[in-house]
Amino acid sequence: MKEISMHILDIVQNSIRANANLIEIEIKEDTKSENNYTLVIKDNGTGILPENLKKVNDPFFTTENKKTGLGLSLLEQNAKMTGGFLKIISEIGIGTMVTATFCHDHIDRQPLGDFALTLGNLIRANPKIDFIYLHSLNEKNFKIDTRQIKMEIGDIEISNNKIISFLKEMIRENIQELRM
């Protein structure tokens, strides 16, 4: 995976398969004191069995009907290439939290990619799941919570093309504003 947004997509798909109905995605960029780029994805899904939690970083371990589970092992490898790490906390019946920390200005840190497209497509494909997206860069931040959006749009489906287009544009603009 060449972009962090693809890692996010992979982990969120795991959350969806774990029956999560609330998925929180947080990106924390600290370029002043810690020089960290931290990605946190938290869900309220079924959680990971303790015996499986010990193996989730193994590229040849998966609970699905495929031969490999490369997603988390690739994320861990990419974080470690920058001097970072991957941490996974999970509790059965409570959910899972995946944290990947990268060195922000390391040459090997992947770009975020088109996260607006990624999140927009996730919302469109999973209108019954609520997403919270929080992105901060030093002291600036913005937040999108689909529960609030659903209340504001009333009877209009959140998967409506106009709503999704608006959300994608709003995400792009907010990410750009963080960089100013």
C-alpha cells in the first residue's frame, strides 16, 4: 500500500467485518514538539480473540478465507521504516483500537493520499455505520461526525450522491486549511 488512506481503508473494512457500527478515525500530526504522524482507528466491533491478537501482525495469519492477512503487517512495516510503531488493543465485545505512529518528516512516511475519496466511499457504501473523523495538525483541527450530519440532513440518505460530493469537498478543503 502506497498511501496511508489505503491502510485506513483496509483497517476500516476489518472493523466493518467485526460488526462495528461506530468507527473513529483520527490523524494527529505534530510537527513542532514530537515530529509524529499518528493514525488511530477505533471501533466498537466484536473485538479480536486474545489468541488471535498475538498473531495479527503475522502476514500469513488471517481469519478470513484467504491465505494472507497483509494489511496490519504492512502498516507495521511502514511505521517501523520511519522509526515508528504499531499498537493494537482489543477487547471482546468492546472493540479494537489500532494505533500507528510514524516519524512525520521521515522520507519513507507515506502520504495520506486521497482520504476524502476513501472516507466518502466508505460512508456511501456503509450508510448505517457512523464515522467520526478527527484530523489535527499541531493546534489546528477539524472533525466530521456522520451522526451529526444525519441529524442535519433529516430524511435525505447520507449515501446520496450530492451529500457524498459535499462531504468529500469539505474534507479536502479542511485538510488544505490545516496545511495553511
